[in-house]
Amino acid sequence: MLQVSKILAGGHGLAPVLLKRAATVQLDWDVRQKSRFDCTDSQGRHLGVFLPRGTVVRGGDVLVAEDGSLVKVIAAPQPVLVITHCTQHGTPFDLTRAAYHLGNRHVAIELKPDHLKIEPDHVLADMLRAMHLIVRAEEGAFEPEGGAYSAGGHSHGPSHAHSHAHAPAVGPLAQGAYGDDGHDHTH
């Protein structure tokens, strides 16, 4: 078994030619949300993956094996429910309401501008249909949001940083009391 203990988010920093030559492995969401798992890559090698606890593997990430070889992760097609708004009885805002209700139930959800995706659940599907949303069962990759506080979070492409300017704080919240009056974060 070939051990893997390193991951490069989105293959960041690797030359395209290396990604093209890399072995691949197709993993569904149930496996990719674990930090320890076994799998077999496209070259038939048995991989033992041991990533830091809490690591979430995304489609496009690259695993680095102990021998230095690269394995590109592909989000495997799996059963999903695709939720869209009803153009006859609703508005696109209905998707925002649905995301709120699903999030309230701590459901893993993939957010897209024109639809939502969740793992199959007949109770949730009935709730969404009662909200006049269209729910269809499909096979497809599932990349749910990582959450605001997740280490890996949801990637929007190459890493970048930006800051948010805030109005100057007064009183105990003044600059210096709890740090700067602005903050930075990356994703």
C-alpha cells in the first residue's frame, strides 16, 4: 500500500503537464469528507490516505504519495437531488429560502446561482416540493459548501486574499483593544 499524507488544494502550484500525467482517483462525497481512507488509483495502486483530521478532499485536489507521485482527485458521480425554482409559481429567491431551511437542518448543500444540490433524502425532497420548488434525482459530482469556519472551506479557484474595511470603532472596540478595525481572510 502506498501511503498518502499530503494534499495540494486544486493542484495549486503544479505545472499543467504534471497534472496531465498524474494518476487519478474517483471518489464520492462520502469518502472525500474523511481524512483517512483507502482507495485504488487509475494505475491500480492501493493508496492509504492519512490526511490531517478535518481535511476535506475536493474534486481537482492533488494527493501526494510518499514516493512523490501525484494523484488527481475527481469528484465521482453519485446520486444527488437538484433543486430549482418553479418559473410558473415562484422566483429565484425561493432557492435562498430553501438554502436557509436546509442549512437550519445542517444538510450538506452545494450552492449554484441557479440551483442547489443535496444528497438524496425523501423527507427533504417532500419539504422542498411543498415550498413549490422542483426537485429532480440525478447522477453528478457533489461539492457541498465547507462552511464559514471550515479549514478547507469551499474553494473559488486560486487562493487570494482581500480585506473588508469597517467604520472606525469607538470605546472598547477601538483599534488596538481587539486588534485592527479591519480583517483579512483567504479562500
